[in-house]
Amino acid sequence: MQLVTDPDEGGLGFTEPLIAWYRKNKRSLPWRDSGDPYLIWISEIMLQQTRVDQMQPYFERFTAKFPTIFKLAQADQQEVLSAWEGLGYYSRARNLHHTARTVVESFGGAIPDTWDELRALKGVGDYTAAAVLSIAYHKPHAVVDGNVIRVVSRYLGIADDVRSAAVRKRIQATVSRWIPAKAPSDFNQAMMELGSQVCKPSNPQCRQCPLQAHCVASLTARTDTIPYKSPAAKVPHVNVVVGIIQDESNRVLIARRPDDVMLGGLWEFPGGKQESGELTTDTLHRELYEELGVKIGNVVFFHRLKHAYSHFKITLHAYTCSVLMGSPTARTSSELKWVSVSELDDYPFPKANRELTRLLNRRDDNEY
């Protein structure tokens, strides 16, 4: 049997069985079933670096709170961040909120249906623009994500490193040639669905694949080596030390991060990175003085936990303490607040800090 090595040979022999398979096997998903450009836009932003099964509960919670773009545009940023909490990549939530207001003000609440207008919106890149235009408006813009890269590289037998910009550009050009003008929505969703449900990273279900008859990787028994991805760079590790500062009324001090930094707009316990040669308690004293202008005492170890972000990992060391000298001032944060432990759930926190709030609530509950 002849193998497909030229992308142009893949056309109809690729798209027709793929779309037929999709229409028979596609999952029922709330954004997909709705056809609503607003819900499709929300889903595509959430699905970046998040699997469908992990994302769906967050999508349902978020859209229950903000069922229309008008509701989202009218919301306070803190409400939006609270509804987004747990998904990570909080700049996406801030951009989503900003763009909702732009769409309401400039487009009457209708998500733009042209490339240039959609692409100009904050937080909308090539991938998101292509997804919204094809899925919501049935325009032939090819969507290429990790699932699509895997499907195409296996189908064509591309053994080169898929981290390479040249390889990704080749795959993008190939999919752009294959996408049919009459069913671009089904095609793009079929590609992503096939990669997610059948052409999996490991143990792909080749016998269930509508493309197996011409898939180079399957026919040459190389699905375990294609796609090839060069090893990722070693992820750096950072120790972070925070202080759970308590006052005489057992309230705790929380700080809101500036909007223009990582995790911007979220609340946290003040603290920072440990420097080389420092004890964690030394870091605590230094950071709280630099950030708040206070000297602390009554330092007691509270909890230690590990957390991974996209590009680095942390070990978070938390201590309870109290202010001995000075009055806390927001030197590096946007705002400070003294709140009761029971009120902590009312504020959006990063995941690692949220674990500390749960432990504080549990500790207080056990005291009674």
C-alpha cells in the first residue's frame, strides 16, 4: 500500500473519513452544542493547556455566573478572578474580562466574525481567532494545537522535532490546505477530537482511527516515536516564604498582587523568594520588611507545600507571625486588607495560597 508522504496527497482521502467519523462519534459538549460564539470563545480560552475533562466544571461554573458577554463585561475583576480560580493562567481571565468590555462597547456585544477585528482583541491569538471563526462562524481557518500536530505528524510520518518552528509551520500549512470550505467547523473539531480520543500520545487506538489505512506512523509501527519532541529544558525550582500575619483579633493580613505581574489581581499572603544562603525565617523577616515596612515576631512554622507552574516549581514555606514594629504599608502590592479567616474564601487566591486558607479554616474549626 502506498504511503502518504506528500501533504497535498492527503486532501479528500483525509478529510472525508475524518469528518464522517466525527459526526458519528463526537462528544456532546455544552459550548459545542450551543453554537454560541460567546461560549465558544470562553471555551477556547479555557482549553489552552487544559484538557476538556478538567476544564468542563470550570466552564460550567464560569458561564453560570456570566451567561452572556454583557454579564461578564459588567462584572468586577475580582468576581471574574474568583470564578476563574483553579484554572491558572490568570492573565487569560483578566484579558477575557477586558475583551468582553471592548466587545460590548465597540461591537454591541457581538463577537467579531472577521480575522482582523477578532485578532486585534486583547488575549486573542492566532489559535483562538481560528477556532472561534471556524467553529462559531464556519469560516475555513485551520486550528493547530497539540492534538492536531500529533495526528498530522503521524499521518504523514513526520519524524522531525515538533518543537521546531519549521515543523509547526509545515503542519499549519498542510492543515490549511486540507480544511474544507463547506465544513471547517466539523473538520477542526474532528482533528482535535481524534487526537484527544483516539490518536493519543501513548497507546493510540489505531484500529478505531478512520485514517489508519494511510497513516505512515501506524503502517510502519512508529506511533511510539512519532511525534518526536526534544527534551524540555530543566524546570527551575524556587523556595518561597510567606507570613500569615495575625493581629489581636485573629484577623490575617492579605495583599493583592498588581495587575501587570504574574497572578495579577489575586490575593496572597505577603512574602517572597528565598535568596542564596538564607534560612527561611531570615527570608520571612527580610521580605515582610521590604514589602510591608514591618518587623515581625512570634514566628511559628505553619505549613510547607510544593506547587508547579508552567515554567518553574516552588516549595512554599508558610509561617504564622505578628507585627512587632511598624504599620503594614502596601509597598509592592496594590492593596492590603485585614480579614477574618472565615472571610478568606471571599477573595480569589492562587492555588498554593488557597491551600493555606483551607488549612487556616480547618485549624480554626478544630479550635471550637
